[in-house]
Amino acid sequence: MAICFLSPVKPISISPLICNKKPAVIRCNFSLPTITTTEPEPVFTSVRSFAPATVANLGPGFDFLGCAVDGLGDFVSVRIDPSVHPGEISISDICGTHASIKLSKNPLWNCAGIAAIATMKMLNIRSVGLSLTLEKGLPLGSGLGSSAASAAAAAVAVNEIFGGKLEVKDLVLAGLESEAKVSGYHADNIAPAIMGGFVLIRSYDPLELMSLKFPEGKELFFVLVSPDFEAPTKKMRAALPAEIGMPHHVWNCSQAGALVASVLQGDLVGLGQALSSDKIVEPKRAPLIPGMEEVKKAAMRAGAFGCTISGAGPTAVAVIDDEERGKEIGKSMVEAFSKEGNLKAVAMVKRLDRIGARLVGSVPTR
């Protein structure tokens, strides 16, 4: 089914932030690209892109902090397809380890399709049709940014097939259009999926993003333990309190500030402490994931610097500075899920993805 539709999106500002004696902060206000009569020509007949998994919230940073994780994610292939009506996109296949009958091939109801349509709209594509294939490497409802990875990979693929005319800020907006329709207007997965590294969402109206630079040369490993349990984002968001008390507000603000400072300084102990200190969201969500509270305790006993729920869950994420120690921590967390939650779980130890969504293959036009 080939359909092209896009509702308006919001302006964006991106500010890189690094840690040194005088932080280099660059702020620019952008709005959507002007739609002109000039339509870019395709420079490839087909492309293949990848977008990484993400960890949203990072404990106290609900809806405004997230980071990208290396070695996990989704692939999207896009090709020029004469059988598709010009200016439209068709999803030809959804495959991969975590392909699911739950995923629609209607581009208006598919994360990759919505982001691809938004990107085509920005580029003012009217003369060619596109066919898209989604390869799911991330399970649905895992807390690892599955929908965002699909959207990010699709936005990058469509942009690259026409020569990469759009900037990062535009790709985030295209991906956010998808997230808004699928799981809510929150950028703490889609922004790091596209930008890589750690990202702070400073504002949603207008959208303003800050890239937090974790120091080069510092080792950071995420221990990701995913139980055989689905925690849909909408259900987990429904469990959150409508109001919070001032003491918890002050506490979470201070912990989020400490987390940002720890990221910029490369202080993993401080990062772990802040990551583990949420008093608003985690206490409401953890009881909904069998065994989660004991899994966190097991991670800390095994030597993790910190542990929390990744996004809406059910994946638990711990941080450490050594891969082998991370594997041992993962084993302890898997055992806790089995013993306390009666759930099978899989553990992985992954590095920070500093790059974000990118092109991984292409066939040039002749």
C-alpha cells in the first residue's frame, strides 16, 4: 500500500555540549526546510541504512535523556521503484529475527513508513516512487527503542538515496513525526538513534536538543538484560503518576543534573549513582515487570555502578567500565529474573554508539 501524508512538525534547535574549562555551546534555531520547486535527483538506485538501539530516561531523565547503544538495531533498505506511484512509498517486506505480524505494511501505520514519508515531504519528492524493506533486529516492546530505530534508519535511507540533502536536525524531526504517532511525542529514543551518544532534550516546544559528549578514551559498557516479557510503552506510561510532590521533583532534578555532569566528565561511578536514583517513574514501573526490583539489587551486588529500567522496560540496564565484569553482572541479573520473576532473560554487554544512524550500503545510479 503506497500512501503519502504528513502533518506539521515543530521547529528545532540543536546545541552540542562538551566538558572543558569553558563549555563550547552552539545554539542555532532551525525550522523545517523550505519546500521549493527544486527536487533532488536520486544519486543511488538503492541504499541500506542502520540505526542503533537506545536507552531512554536513564533513570531520572524521563522523556529528556537518552543514549545510543552499539551493536544492536534495525536495518532499512530503500530503492527506486518504478512500480510505485511517484512521490509515494511502499513497504515491500518486513523481515529479520524480530519481524512480527503485528507490524503493518501500511506506511501510515508503520514507524519506518511514517518517517520515510516525512523525509520525502521535506525533500519535496514528486517524481519517483520508493520501495522500503525493514529488517527488525530489535524486539517490540523491549525498552530498547525499537520503533525509533526503524524510524531513524528509514529517515537516513530516504535522505541518502537523494544525496543526503537534509541535516541531522531534519532527520530527528522526521523520526519524531513517527514516534508521535506510534508511542507519543517524546524524543529521548529517536534523537540518540539518529545523533548517537548521549542526548538531552532541553525543550519540546520548540524542540531543542543538546548532544552530551562522553569523553573519548573512557570505557563505558551497558549491561542489557531483556526478559521474555512485553511492556508496551503506552501501558507503561499509563502507570505514571499525574502529579508529583515537590520533594521528589527536587530530588529527581538534582539527580538528572548529576547524571549530565557525570556524562560530560566521564565519571561512571557518578553516572551509575544518578542512573539508579529515580524516585518518580521507576518506582511505578518496576512492580509491573516481574522480578525487576530484585534484578536491580542483583546488579548492584555484582558490582554494577548503577542499574535502572531501560525506557519503558522490560529490559534492565546496568553500567560498568569493564566488559568481562559486565558479563558477570549480566549473569546475576538473568538469574534474578529467573528466580524472582520466573522469566527467561538474555544478557548482552554493549558499548556506547557514538555515531547514530548511518548508511551501510548503496548502489549508485548509472
